[in-house]
Amino acid sequence: EHGLSLYIELANGCCILFDTGQSELFLENARLMGCDVGAVDYAVLSHGHYDHGGGLRTFLQNNAHSCIYAQKTAFLSYYSMKEYGLKYIGLDESLKGDYNDRIELCSGIRTLCEGVTLFTCRDKNFPQPECNSLLYGPDKKTNDDFSHEQSLLIEESENVVLIAGCAHSGILN
């Protein structure tokens, strides 16, 4: 299905789940690959769209300890313009109430563990993807500014890896 979910094992033994795809299907894929979702140490939500966080409830039900790290505006309402009008593409807002103790709302830069940093794009000096013009939120009249988007930077030894969900803010930014 359309969406993204990455299972990341670091050299230090830490496991990160970056996004949960559109539905519970990420769990079936993880099992097929031999990945134990229950052992994930950190779960990261790249941004507040259903195709990246639609499996959040399933993750929370199958992992008893990990927090979900999301930007503080990730659970607001987001929409996509379709030929028939605006379609809701945000997250299940009831998750905030149901799992409030396990959802960590971030602002700016956050270190998860040694060599792993979450950050959001504040400066937009380079062009953003044209498809953003079809995305709205948190109201139905304003284009999405993607303040709810965050990326993951992993630094191990001499290796540096940047993981971005959709890079709606523009990968160069």
C-alpha cells in the first residue's frame, strides 16, 4: 500500500521504527522480515499524514514501552485537494487521548540516543515540492507549512545518514 515504514537497527543495538505506514500492514511486513516490533526502542513519526502514521495504534498495541516522537503539530487536521474537493489525510486524533502517556510531542531538535537526532526544518531557502500546493492544514483554507514534519539524522562512526519521510519542506532545506 502507499506509505512508509522503516525498521532501523543501529550498531549500538538500538532499534527505531520510522513511520508506521498507512495501516497495520507494516506489522505483517515486519514479521515477514523477522523484525520484532515489540523490541523497538524509539518510534518516530515523520509528519502528520495517514500514510506515515496510519499504523500508530497497531504499533502501540504491539509495543508496550516505546514512545512515539512527533512534532507538536502532527495531530492537527491536514487535507489534500482532490478532484472532488478536500480529503482528510491527517492522523487518528483519538490517539492523543488514548495514548497520551506514550506520545511525545516535540518542538525543534531532540536527541533520542547517542548519534540519533530528530529535527524539523525551520528555514526554507530552497524550493519546496510543487505537490505541496495541493496540501492544506491545519485548516481547509491555508496551505500546509509542514511545521509538523521532522527528519532523523543518524551518525555512527564516520557514517552520517539522513532519513526523511516525504521531505515536504524540500530535501535541500
